[in-house]
Amino acid sequence: MSSDLEVSVRGIGSGGLGIGTLPDGKVVFLPRAAPGDRVRIRVVKEKPRWARGEVIEWIEEGVGRRSAPCGLYSRCDGCSLQHLSYESQIDIKSGLVGDALRRIGGLEIGDPEVVASPEEFCYRSRVSFTLRRLRGGRLVAGFRELGHRGRVLDVGSECLLPNEKLLEAWMALRSAWGPGAGRLPGGRELRITLRDCVEGVSLFLRGGQGPGDPEALLKEVPDLISVWSEKSGREPLFLGGLESVHVKWGEETIGVSGGGFTQVNPGAGEALYRHVLAEAGDLAGRTVIDAYSGLGILGRSMGRAGGRVTGIDLDPVSQTVRSSEEPQDYRLLVGRVEEILGGLLPADLLLLNPPRAGLAEEIPSLLTESPPGKIIYVSCDPATLARDLKRIGEGYRVARARAFDLFPQTAHVETVVTLEAADT
């Protein structure tokens, strides 16, 4: 591989890697590089159209660069933008969304506003770690190691992402799980998820064999109030504590059992939800489809605002969700959106909030056949959002686009696009 090459960094890509150009014209991706950096690098991986490098010397630093606050940042893959000021992170995310909408979606649109998170650090109300048992009874538990996705970097109190409640629970769990993590399910690798709930902290374990000793964990870990596990291809299994816990988002308090999905950043997430509700407008008596509804927080809020709402979600956990005040005109259908949506259209409002992969390929044609009056698309991936907007076609125009930073210190960004009929 080539070494000792000088490169100027011109931007940041969607994965949080710096982007430069090698002397032969090939694009090179560089971890921990910042726009405006001039660096000396070595190429560690090379493909026909691109390469990956590592910085061996900073010749000149870009304007937005800072010293990363976390002592593990040089080795940990949990964050990708800590070396940039928060203002620079916001600017970069705005550019990532705008570039995708123009380049992939073919839209004539500027870079959208990005609403900053109220907290730059300690914002996560849900966090997942990987635990791996090694030879000789050793174990590591934390995030993937930078540049070595097959390795796990041990992470303790150094992490700046979890809120205080979760970080305390994480450290207490590490102390309570015993030699070789014997009080957790057996097996080489586990996925450990902690979630901040109204009642305390819930623990969800993916993988492994057997239940471990959940009662000992519940006794020894302060604030731990619920333990669940899930094996590959099986339904979540309740192990101990409270079978149902509650999460609060804005005005909604939702009862959840198992591993139901919730956003990780309450402050920024509530700002996004308020924006979606404002974009929906007056819903009194109007028909609303909440596709990929998850826990149904937005759909229930729309039902409480007078809408006649039908949620669609594939996850059976969504069936177990109950609001503290269940709206009268809210119902949930469990199944694939592409198989159910056609039978519900047309509607006054269609809310789309798909996973990172975006819409199933059948959905744009359904929207053409029975177009809803308005579409609000909530996306966690600018590239698939742009692709889907192009596939939805000329029947709609982008009325407004706004992004929200739910994931400071990473390159992830949420975007809300409001589509209105092109002839309005």
C-alpha cells in the first residue's frame, strides 16, 4: 500500500469519514479528518474507485477541528465527529442532507436547516453495548474498535453519550455481572441495551444461551427494574422485574414491554415530533395513515388532535404498547406496510417513518394510484430519502425540509420532508 502521501481534506462523507483525493485522482476516505485539514497519510485499503487511509501527520488543521473530549476517541468507533466543533457538525449534516437531495433526488433545493440537539453530550436515553467473552476467562464490553470492526473496545465510565442515569447503571451492571459475566446469558457475544424509563432502567439482552441470573442483577444494580432477553428468530422473553415499563415523549406516556424501539435523544426527538405535528396542521376529522408507526407516539398524538389514525407496523411489540390515555380514533394494523397501505389509501395525510433502508419498492406506485393529500416523510438516511423522493415522482413537490440532530458526535441525521400535491 502507498504511504507518506499528502492529501487535502475537502469534506465529510455520510459515514463521518473525511474525503480527499489521492495523486492519481482516486477518492480516499480518512477517519478523524476534518474539512480544511492538510494531512500526510498511508493507504490501508484500496479498491478500483476508492481507497481508505489513515492519517500519520497533520500538516495543517482545518478551522472546525478541536481536541476530542473523550479519551477513547482515537480508538473507539462509537463516535465519528468528536474532533469537530458542534457548530461544524451541524454545518456538515446540513450539507450531507442537501447534497443527497440534489445529487440523488434530482431536486433543486438548498441545504436545509438542522435543529441542534439541546445536549451535545450525555443525551442518550437508550444505549447498546457489545460484550464479548475471550479466552482465559477474559471479557470486553463496549463499542466496536475504530478500523477493526471485528474487535470490541472495552468502554466504562469514559463514555460521554449515555445520560447520567444510564451511565451509572452501566457501571453498576459491569460490577454486578460477576466473573466472566456469569450472571448474564452464556455464549461468546451478547448485545446489551439499557433504556431510561419512567420507573428506572430496563435491560434487554440479545444473543447468548440461558437466562443467566436476572434476579441477582435486579437486586444489585440500582435503578434496574426490568430484564428481557431475545434469541435469534424467537420472541422476546421476560426474565424478571417489571414486565411493562413506561417511556415518556412530550405529552405521551407509553407502556412498553420487550424491546420496542424508542428514539435515543428525548430533547431533540421531541423537537422533531413537534415539527411533524405542526406540519400536519389541523387534523380534526381527517384520515391519517401512520406507516412504520413503531410505538405509535406520533400517531397517537395525531389521534388526540382529532385525526382518524391507522398505524401500520411489522413489529409485534407494537401490539403490546398502550398509552396512558389511548385516543378513541387510533387503531394499529400489524404487518408489512407495502401489503397493507394500498387498502387504506387515499388519505388526507400519510406519515412515512421507515427504517434506514427506506420505502419498499412497491410503495411509490401505490401513492401514484391513490395519492394522499399530503405526505410527511421522516428519514434517518439522507440517501434513501432522496432515492424515495425521486421514486415518488412529479405528483408531489417538496414544500419544506428540515433536519434534526438526534445523534451528536456521529454523522447520523434525521430529516423531515413535507410533500404537497404539485398542483396545489
